[in-house]
Amino acid sequence: MFFGRQSSDDARVRTGWIKSRLLHPRAIIAVMVVAGFAMMAGLVFPQSSLVSQNPVVQFLGLNRVFTMWWFELIAAIASLQLFIATTIMVRRDFRRLTRTVGPASAHRFDVDHPGALRATMSRLGYIQIRKSHKTTRFVRHPWGHLGPSVLHIGMCITVLSVLLVALTNSSGLMEFFEGERPRPQGTPLNAPQQGLLADAPVLPGDFALEELRITYWETGEPRTIIGRYSLAVDGREEPVEFVVNEPRMIDGIRYFQEHRVGYAFALGLTVGDEVILQRLDMPLPPSATEPSYLDTVLENGDTLQAKVYHDPEVPGGAPELVLRLKRGGQVIGQEQSFAQTSQAMVGDIDVRVDGMRRFSTVSFDRSIGYEPMFFSFVVIFIGSMLVYSTPSRELTLTKREDGTIVAHWHAARFADLYIHEYNRLQAAAQAKDST
């Protein structure tokens, strides 16, 4: 028994030491500062899985901040701090809610007329929480004591939801072309992301773009992008329609119509005796008067610079492709428009336009955890409202040995804002009888 008790005491000492170190204000601030700098680095430096040419950036992983081991370590420490603090806070708030006697306070007064005081407390909304032989405790807005706990529980739900999304993340995107044959089920997605517990990111069924509809503002700028697709799963085909900024859930998979739509040109480039097949996926022009641009580096090092105009009032957009060739930083020849022709010389390269189709991009996401994440935002909002809008005020009545009663009034937060309430209670307790 002695050794068992000593072992238990040692464990409590070690646990207390860890808590005191992790929850020390300096430790919390240090983790927050490091995490802030890491997130700033993720915004400043372009994030890519490719090897950086800058040795410092590559060594520190500044081009892949959010997948680096040190960022995951920071996130783990911050999460541990949050969970420990939440556990302590829940126990503390429960004790505050159920305690028999409120905290000692400088706001105290003698109660000469208990009946008048109780009537005033009833009108103000004070609720009797605990009563003993000598003390009676009343609280206005007792749920305000739970505000910090609810707020931190919401934050914990957010962290767990993010972890769940990361573990079950199976997402990617793919471009589809009008009139193209359906891509078969199981085709791997582009830009795939796969969590440890997730299935491979592939097409959930046979998928094809039937029609792309784009509406425009009067200025010619795109207003709404609507894609009509065919989706066949297990031999059952159905038309589906996706609208940009309006995610749609089908059989547990979220579909997102992306803004990336435009015109795809199939080119045949004759460079010397060699014919190169090249596809240009030109983004949708931002307006009727502004073209979209795309630079493509060819195998021989030349840069094929392209821009495309279109007419929003014409069905299909009537895109006009304009090309020019750049070599060694110098423009070779003149730029060439393909509005009236399908073949022309661009610099010293013979370019042939074999076809054009509009394309659309769709994202697929099978991740689990978004619902509790959104729910956690509601919990955080409720906790914040409880903290700042319903702070608890307590009044503890204590009977002395001589039979007189003294009252202690305490406000959990913003005592100065509610001092008029204290004055009203004091006035009622010490008022003269009207009879």
C-alpha cells in the first residue's frame, strides 16, 4: 500500500509539472508566436512539393510549411495545451456553478429586511443555487459560469474535426471537355490529397461534361458558371448540375464547380522536321475587352505566349487565339491571330489549330469531419455569447452567530458595469418597512 501510494503521488507530481510547464503563459505565448510565424511563412513563400532552388528555403521546408514535421509538432503541442486547459476549465467552472458559498468580495452589506431583498432578487432574476444551515447562494445567469468551458469545448471540437478531415481527406480535381467521352470510374484525380485513413482519390463514377453555361454581367465579366454533367455509378446514369460557389453532396462525396473554366486548343507544332502535339488550356477571359494569357515552355526551350479574346454575347464565346514566339528573351517574328485561319507561321514554327473545346474543372472531396467542424463554430459562438453577454452575478447570504445576516455580492466579469445592480440590492436590504 505504501509503495502504491508513493507511485501514485509521483505520477501526480509529474503530471502537475507537465501541466505547469505546458500551461505557463510564456509557453503558450511562445507556441502562438511560432505558429503565427509559420503560417505567415506559408502565405509569403509559394507552397509546392517541388524541390526549391533556394537551399535555405528547402532546408527549413518554407515551401511546404503545412506538411513539415516541425509544423505538425507545433500543432500537436498547441492542441495538447488546449485540451489540458479545457479539462481544467470545465472542472473549475463546474465547481463555481455548484459551490455553496460565493467568493469573498468587497461588495458586502448587512441585511435588515430579508423579505424585501428576496423580492428584489426575484425581480432581477437571481436563482437560488445552494442552501446550507448558515448560507444561501443566489446566482443571476448561472449559465454564464459555463461560458469559458463551452467556448473551449467548441475549440476542441474544431481541432478534432480538422484532425478527422486530415486523416480521411481524399480529394482532387479534374478537367473535363465538352463533347468528350465519359472518363471511366476509378480514374485517378489530378492534384490528389490522401489522408492516412482515406481511400484513393479517384473518379466516383463515369463522368463527362455535357454542357457549360456561363452568364455575364453587363460589363462582360463572368457572373455565374454552371456545368451540366453526366454521372454513371454502377450502371445508373443521371444528369447532375453544379454551380460555382454552391458545393453539392451526392452519396457522401462533395462536388465543387471550380472557377477554372475556359477554352482548350489542340495544336500541332512543326519545329523543323518534328511535329509536336500541344494543348493550351486558356482560362476564361476576365471580360469582353480583356484577354486571358498563358505562357508555355516548349521542349526546345522556346516560350509560346498565348492570349485569347472572346465575345460573351455569342453562343460558345467565339474565342480568338493569338500566339507569338519568344526565344532567349526576344520575340521572334510577329504575333499571329487564328481568328480567320487554322494554320499560320508563328516565328519560325508552323502552328496548326486542330480543334477547340470548352473545358471545366470539378473538385471531388470525400473527407469526413466538416459537419462537426461547422457545428463547433456554433458552439464557439454560444460560448462567446455566454462569456460576454451573460456574466454571472452572485449573492451569498450568511447568517451570523447572533442571527443577523450579511450579504456578499460578486460579479464574475465587468463588475463596474453592474454596480447599479449591487446598489439596488443593498438599498432593498436596508430599506425601512413601509408598514
